[in-house]
Amino acid sequence: MSKRTLQMTDELYRYLLSVSLRENDVQVRLREETAGIAGAGMQISPEQGQFMALLLRLMGAKRTLEVGVFTGYSTLCTALALPKTGTVVACDVSEEWTAIARRYWREAGVDGNIDLRLAPAVETLDALLAEGREGSFDFVFIDADKENYLTYCQRALVLVRQGGIIAIDNVLWGGSVCDPTDAEPSTLAIRELNQALHHDERIELSLLPIGDGLTLALKR
């Protein structure tokens, strides 16, 4: 038993992956290619991808929304966890990064389930609301520019159904959130989001120390 989350050493992390991680060949190769490009640190950890996939299956999710795609690993994990008729609306602005994503989605046979929208995410979210998609998503994953996190989350709360979940990545921000000397815009934005969610009566809340910190907000 433990009164707090166990510290994850490198050795323990390797053990965790060795006895729990289940990736297919496409997921492995996507992670490996991404590791060799600039900005590789923006990809979620494989155990986080597997956790979110399990969560989606537990929920019986069919319609998901992703804000921030990068090279598509999290989107791939999500799409593979959905039923054959499931759909992912994926928001990003980079043609270059999402071109990598498209290759692997196609190879995995899930490209037809993913609606990639290349535009600033706020524009895409507003367009979804204009399309009448309020309350239509089971799950929303937010992993994009931190300064807009609160804006994305507020729109996501309208787009997700009652009982649906919003998952928000990087909410511990490498530990910077608890460093009072760190006044970088991204750090300030994440602190603001964390405080806002802590007091938001519209949701049930859990912040998990997985990856760089993952908040789960269930819409009441």
C-alpha cells in the first residue's frame, strides 16, 4: 500500500511497459518515426495512449474529438479503440506533421474514420457548434497550444455529451506548474486552466500523474 503515487524511476518505467504495453506494429513504427523529428516531445507516451483507448472502450465511445494531432499517435490509439462505425474529428494546423499521421492511419485501416480538419482549432470548434454538434461527442482530447487550453476546454464542455469525458494533456507541464518563479505564458495558461477546472461545478474531476499529467473531466 502507498499513501501517494509511486515515483517512476527509469527501471520501473521500463518494467511497466514490459508487462502492460500492447501496441500493434503500426503504432510502434509511428512512435519510432516521430522520435526522430523535431518536436518529438509533443507525442503522448504509449501507456497514456493505451489508457485512453481502454477508457474509450469502457465508455462505449463512438464519436470523439481531438484538438492537436501532431503526427497522429493519439488519434491512431483513439480510432483503433472505436467501433468500425466510430468517428474522430481531428484538429490541427500542420500539413507536414499530419501528412505523417495520414500515412499510418491509412496503413492501420482507420483513415476513413478520421475527419482531419486543418485550421486553427478555435475555428473548427466554432464550426462544429455552428453545425449543431452540441452534446454530440463522447470524448474530447485536448493536446495543443497551451495558451488556448481554457478556450478549448470551454467549447469542449458544450460539444461533449452529459456523461462524456474531456481529457487534457500536459497539465503538470514537466513540474513547472508548481514553480512560482516560472512565469512563461504556457505555464501560466496551464495553471489558470487547472484552477478553473478545480472549481467548475459542471464536471467531475481527476488529475492523473500519467505522462506529463492528464486531467479527466466528466461532464455532469
